[in-house]
Amino acid sequence: MADNAYFTLLTSLPHIDSLFSSKITAISRFQLDKRLSMLTSDDQKKLVMIENLLHWDHLGDDVNEKALIRQAERARATLGTQALRDLIDWRLDMRTVVAALRMKHAGKPAPSEAKWSYGSRYAYIRSHWASPTLGLGGAFPWISKVNEYLRTSKCVELEKVLLQAVWDHLDHMTMKHRNDFEAVVIYVLRWNLVARWTTYDTEKAHVRFQNLIKKSLGDFQHQLPQ
């Protein structure tokens, strides 16, 4: 797809101003999909692959790790640009970090499997399990807040920290991508973040948070004092 075609598509999309101040999405998913039909079939397939892999709802703790690893490896092999491969790596590294922090919060030891998650940092995380920040406080400055909100069971604040971290990363990417396929991907991923936040249910989030903690604890929860 020619650059001017990406430009035409992107200029047809309404501006997404911010994340947490948005009350509704700037455009409905139905209308967004109609605009995205301007993409070539190859680009549409790539976009669906990226969304399926990186959409927040697809990265819950109940995801089959081996299936996720295979899916991510297929996506990396298919995507033609380093920027998109880096985005996949960063987002799944983030998921691995959060999963590790939840495991630590639940009192679990470091994973014993050689490749226990997808990304570039799973081995590093295992070797730095004793560190409160997994040795990654510089690379992921939001880790300390995640630890705090896990400890205090502040599920809404935890969700906001993670959503904001993804938003900021996409913001940084826009500096290099304005009128290309990457810019389209960034727009759609931002739309997904706003859609998630504007349909956020605090009560459901609290239940989900408690379920995640219980799942992380497993049999260990019965050893805890009541």
C-alpha cells in the first residue's frame, strides 16, 4: 500500500485526544472497520494478527503460554518491519513482567521452565527474582506502582498504570510513524485502550483482580492465615 494511501486513511480517522478523559471512543468499531477496509488484504491480515496478539483483553493470566509463544513467533516472522516486531516484543515483555510480579505477590518461586513466557526478558527475570523490581525498574518505571497496587489491592489504580504505560509507549512510537502502516496500527491499538477504559466497570475489575490473585496463589492460599 502506498504511503499516500495510508495518509488518506489516517486523515479520515478522528483524532484520539486522550485516554482517561475520554467518555466514548472517537469512532465506533463499526465505522473504524469500514475505514480500515481501505487497507490491502495483506495489511488487514497483519492488523488482525497484531490486535489478536496485543489487545489487552487477549493477554489475561489464563492465556496458554505455549500457544501465545507460537502465536507471537508467527507474528514476528510475518511482519515486515522491525518497528512492529519491537512493539510485539515490548508489549509481551510487559505482560511477562506483570505476570511475574503477580506470581511474586502470591508467594510463588521463580518459574522453573526454561522458556516460561514469551519475550526477551524471561530468563533475566528468573535470575533476578529476588529483586522487588525484577532488576527492571529502569526499563519499566511503573513496576514500583504495580507492586504497591498489588499489595494494597487497588485494582482500578493498577489497571490505569498499565493502560497508561501502553499509551505512553504508543505515543513515543508516533514520533517516528505518521503516515505508514505502523501509524495505522498505533491508532487501532490506541482505540482499543480507549474502548477498554470507557467500558470499564470498577466492580467487575475488583472481582477480576481477586480472581487473578486467587489463581496465582493456587494451593498456597490454604496455607495462609485467615
